[in-house]
Amino acid sequence: MTTPDTKTSRNDILFARAQQSTPGGVNSPVRAFRSVGGTPRFITRAEGPYFWDADGKRYIDYIGSWGPAIVGHAHPQVVKAVQEAAARGLSFGAPTEGEIEIAEEICRLVPSIEQVRLVSSGTEATMSALRLARGATGRDKIVKFEGCYHGHADSLLVKAGSGLLTFGNPTSAGVPEDFVKHTLVLDYNNVAQLEDAFESMGDTIACVIVEAVAGNMNLIRATPEFLQRMRELCTEYGAILIFDEVMSGFRVGLGGAQALYGITPDLTALGKVIGGGMPVAAFGGRADLMHKMAPIGPVYQAGTLSGNPVAVAAGMTTLKLVQQPGFYEQLSGQADKLVKGLTAAAREAGVAFCADSVGGMFGMYFSASIPGSYSEMMAGDKERFNRFFHGMLDEGVYFAPAMFEAGFVSSTHDDAIVDATIEAARKVFARIG
Ligand code: HOZ
């Protein structure tokens, strides 16, 4: 490894240093830029739609902390709420009124959630929802879909098995095959395959977990028929339907993907926006199911920092801000303007590119048409995406550093910001065309 003295960029120096004490120099793999190559930017501060790296370079940020920064970075009201809560104490390990308030707000805004339990990460939320589904049904098998990511719990780090209805294989070392032998991985948006799975083993399926708007294989929309049939099959066979709305919750619209599609899941996992940039996540749903959670039921789950008062203050303030009149119209309008502008700029340069958005989430695809499944998304031109990513980075625009990730706008991405992004893209498409 090059020694720090020979480096001129502070990002390079920090990256070299970080790799000495932390695996790969990062605390979450995608941040290491392995997919796109080059040096990750070390962020020193953020405000509104911007953040600044360790060299003092400013970027228009389109990851927004992977979704939470929906009202822009360091929103004054969120910061004030955090400061005030911190001054009262950082963590008590005992209940607070703030936890009741945010639980009531979540139940009010997402009608399928009659009761909710707060946790600290999306992984905890989905993992606990799965345990609850298994505990409530007394069944072991779970169904997930290729390309949907639900955090890094053992039984969810699975890719499809060799045959249509064979159980999956671990996608991470350290996950025993025994732990994934109950996880069936099916194709996203494939109704026939889902029907086959229920026909052959429906009585043994505890739950189906799905990102109704997928955001971890880039942005991919579920078709309404796919979700509708999933709901019907779960009801018919007594399986629990879990919507993983960690990313889509309060992001694609106020009631999440379930409001958009008009489908009522039994359980929902939330995260990201409900913490407003602090570690808050949650799972909730039908009261009869939630009553199976400890301390009143047999399904165990706990956490020292669950419902942390400082994090809850950030989340609650953010949930209030997104309810301002016209919030989602403005957010989705800007995402729509962005994807249309990028698409037009690519067309001018003759680059095969398309883009899509749902609420404040968007996807960019270096392919001729918008993908509807993991395999279609994987067929995109990764090499061209990487050149686009680095070109945009040079122009001061930060997109997710991997082709397989969704993008996010905030309410501070106004016309001037979006226009500047499209102008930068025009130059970059011309260079990589
Ligand atoms: N879970 C994110 C990728 N889909 C990455 C989160 C992070 O690195 O902060």
C-alpha cells in the first residue's frame, strides 16, 4: 500500500489510514467504492442537498445517507430536536414518552400497523419480523425474492438454488447451509413461480418478505399483479406477508409502498426516514401478531438502544416535516424532473440509458429498457455506469457508488440543483458516449 506521505488528496490519506484499522477501510462494504474503483470520499460535513469531502470539495448528494436525509442534511429543526434531546440525556434503557409519540404517529400514518416495536437498524427490524412470523405460524419456511435485500441476518443472505423450487445457497461465508435451508428464493415479479411455490409447499410457508418497491437492486417496481397475488396466496395459505419498507417507507409516499399499491401487509419493517439520520427502525403490523412479542408473548427480541431518546427526537421531527402540505408532490416532482432530464441528456449523446422514479427514490439503468427483475438489472452496462459515476463525481455530483443501488432526492433538491445535475450529466454523457 502507498504510504500516506506520497498522497496529495486527503481522501487518499484517510483511506490508506482507515484500511489499517478497519476491514477495507469502511464500516459498510459499498462505501469502499469497490464496484466503481477509486478512492471513497471521506465526508466532513453536510447541509441541505450537499456534502463536502476531506479535500473541501462540494458534491450534490443523491444518496442522502441511503435514504434517511429526506428533508436534506442537517435540517435546522431536526438538529435542534437532537440537541435538545441530547441535553436531557443520551440513553436511559427505560421507556420515554417520546417512544409512545413516535409509535402513535407511525400507527396513524401506516394503517396496517396497529402496534409497532422500535429497534435500531433495518436488519433488526426484518430479522425480528421473520422471527415473529415463524413464531406466530409455527412454520419454518420463508420466501424471499432474488435481488431484494433485507439486511444481513443469516437466513436472508441467500441466493436462489439450482432449481425452480429448491432452497437457497448462502451468499456470505459464515452462514451455515443449515441456516438457509428454509429460505426459498424466487424471481421478483414472477407470478407463476410464486403460485407454483404455494401450490407445492404453501402449508409450510411461514411468511413472504418483499420490497414492494425494490431499492437494493437499483430501483425496481413490483407489478401490482405480483403484489396482489402475493397477498391472496398468503391469506389463502395462512402465511404472513411482510413488506420490507425500510427504504420505501415514508420515501415513496406518506403511507409507503403499501399505500401506493393499496395492499395491506400483515407486518411491515421500517427504518431510514423514521430515524431522520439517526439509528431508528421498527417492525409492526396486526395487533394479534404483535401481541406475540415479549414481554406479553413468546417471541423474544430486545435492545439496549431501542427507542433511544435522541434518535427518536430526530425521527419524530422528520415525520412531522414530511407531513407539510405538498411535501411529497414536490419531492416526487423533483425526482421525476431529474430522471427525465438525465434520460434526455443521454439520448442527445446516443448513450443507451433509461431511468425511473417512485416518490423520492430513483433508478438509473445503462440499458435500453427499465428492468423488472434482478437478472434484467444485472444485464446493464456496468463499465459505462462506472465511467458515468466517476465523471459525475468529478463534476461535483455524488451518486451511489455501485450500479445496483437506488438514488434519493430530498426536499432541498430544488430546480437549481436538479438543473445543475442535468447539465453536468450532459457533459459526462458526451464524454462517455
Ligand atoms: N444498505 C446500503 C446498500 N443498499 C448501504 C448502506 C451504507 O453503506 O450505509
